[in-house]
Amino acid sequence: MTIAECRLCGTGLTETFVDLGMSPLCESYLPAERLDSAETFYPLHVRICSRCLLVQLPAYVPGEDIFSDYAYFSSYSDSWVAHAKRYADTMTESLGLGPGSLVTEVASNDGYLLQHFVARGIPVLGVEPAANIAEVARAKGIRTETEFLGAETGATLAARYGRADLVAGNNVYAHVPDLIGFTAGLAALVKPTGLVTLEFPHLLRLIERRQYDTIYHEHYQYLSLLTAQRALATAGLAVADVEELSSHGGSLRVHARPATLPVGAPVAGTEPGRSETVGVDPTGPSLGWEPSSNVKSVLEAEAEAGLHTLDGHRGFSEAVFTIKRNLLDFLLTARAEGKRVVGYGAPGKGNTLLNHCGIRSDLLAYTVDRSPYKQGKFLPGTHIPIHQPERLAQDRPDYVLVLPWNLRTEISAQLAYVREWGGRLVYPIPELEVV
Ligand SMILES: [Zn+2]
């Protein structure tokens, strides 16, 4: 067997972070006519690099196979759209953006974020690899290019549209198998005086809150601030600030700026080349500015939790298997008592959980989802049917297993009516809870 190599530093990946067995692509919702066909399952074995500590899923599936026709439409989540508006307000004010500025978003989805800049008269450029989703954005009047970002596409887009004052990447930095090429693309898109912000789930929270269902083939890496810093440094980007956000169960929003050295120049004390980037000190004196105190405190919290050593990452596997056993216990008991359990939501993370636990429609009759794209289809692997949310009020199930637990506040409010017939909500993570 060939050992996969770390995509950041090239070291052979011999250490396991967690092995979730085999799973189909979590966004491959099946139409009824495909239920009798074979389905491809891929390993979901997450590794950790013993040298640079990047927690990563080897690219068992190429990004093009996943993102060219992606089902996730950001605008179907109310709280996510509100989150995007707050971001647009804050950045417009703090950077003084106006009609002469450019905001570029990578993985701009259906324009859920850029629409808020357009409304303020600020020029935008969306870069979205999924053609079907880019089309939705264009129909809303949001200038969008259908591209995967890499070093070359970054340079081409910058030549065509200019470099941006602000380059945003929300929930994309964890999703790119070519981490080094993508980072070079970010560096090409931003002005020397500009800002890059990246939001991604924080590995620290994933471990603390046992969010193992956020592991799926679309997520190629699980970043700490330390490993994000190391990745950004490969293209001469340095972390200036970081915010801790509650989205997706606990995310970081990293603010990075081009270091004072020209992009691609060797950083002091290192040789050019990917295997030497690990030793780069992104807070070194060559920056010409100081990172904020937030950067220091997040790094300290990570170090305290053990994330800056290999040993600190052990123990997560056992926590994951406890969640699996508890959920199965609950479902089997409910079944034995003649109770009916159905699901709420059909997020990608639900598919990791259900496949890992081996749950099928005998234990979870169906789930419901607000996205018309998913309704009438079936969950990959488990073949659990997806209905419209109205089905809950008609069927009055005893328990509703909430799969998108990261939207707990929003969903608890949306599902308050389940109590009218004595139904209860079940949250499987971080530990089984029936409310
Ligand atoms: Zn590495």
C-alpha cells in the first residue's frame, strides 16, 4: 500500500486521527430511480501529519467530482444569511469600502454574501466552481465566474478584474485538496494592501465538542490556527487577526495580509519549496506589523488543549465511538417501545453520522428538509427518504432526531410545534440529549 503524503509538507501520513470506515459522498442525494444501482463508498480515514500536524483526509475523491454540481445552497439557512449580512456591514465599515473597491469571494455559492455588498454599490466578483450554483448567483445580478481557484486562475482573474481590497473565503479553506495552489490563488487575488478573510471550522471545537459528523469527503483538512498559519505562509500570507465564531459549531475567521516580502520570495531562515515551509515563523520580524492579541490567545488555547503536539490529538476516536453506541442504544430502545423516530434536516454531516452508525429506515423512517433540491430524494448510503417539513405535523412522530445540530437555536424555534403532540427533539452530539 502506498502511504499518502501530507499536502502541506510532503511527509508520509502514518498516523490516524479517526477512522470512520467507508462512506459515500455526503452530498450525493439519490433520486428514486438510482436506488437499485450500485453506490460508491470511499474511505473516511482521517490522518494527522506527524511533522506539521495538519489533520487531513487524503484526497480519495477529486474536488472536481464533488463540487462541480453541488447541492448546498447557502441561502436556505436563515441564520447563515444573517451571519453574512453582519460580515458585510462590519467589513464595509472597517475597510472603508465603496464604489471604487472590489470584494472578491471564493466559493461564493449562490451569492448569499456578495448580495449584501452589491446592495451597497460595492463592485464584487464571485468565484464558484459549481456551475448550477453560479447560475443562480448570476440570475440575482451577482458577477460570478465558474472556476476552481488555483495559482493560475487566481492570476488570470486578477488580470481580468483587478486585485481585491477584500478577498473572502467562507467554508472553503477546509474544502480544497490543493491547499498550496488555492492559497497561492488567494495571494494572487488580493491587493498588497488588501485583506483576506477565511472562515473554517476550528479543530479545537471539533475535538472539544466531538463534532465528528463534520468529517466528510468534502472536508479535506481540519484546521487549527497553527496549521492555517503554516498553510497561508506558503503563499506569503500572514495572519493579522482572528475571530472566534459560533457558526458550524465553532469556527475561526482568520484575517490574513500579504507579508511585506513579495509573494513567492523566500522567507527569512528558510529555503523556497514546500517541504521547507513548515519552519516559517509567520509572526517574525519581516512582517512590518504585529498580529493582534487574539492571535496569541487562540494559539495559547490550542497549545493548552494539546493541539500543538501529536499526542494531544489522541483520544478523539474513543469519544466518537461512544456517541455511536449511545445513539444506537436510543434508537433500538425507541423501536422496541413502538415509538416513531424521524429526522429533521438532510445536511452532509447527517450522512456521516447515519452511515457511520449503520442507521437505516427501520430505525429512522425518514427525514425532512427545507431545500426543494433534496425533497423527494434519498440520503446517500442509508437510502432514508427526504420529505417536506410539513410531513412532521401530519405524522406527529414521537421523536425528531435533529441532524444539523449546529443550527440548534434556529431549529429548536422552528420545531417548537412538535411539543403540541408531546413529541421531543433528540440531539446526538456532543452527547445524546432528548429535550
Ligand atoms: Zn505535514
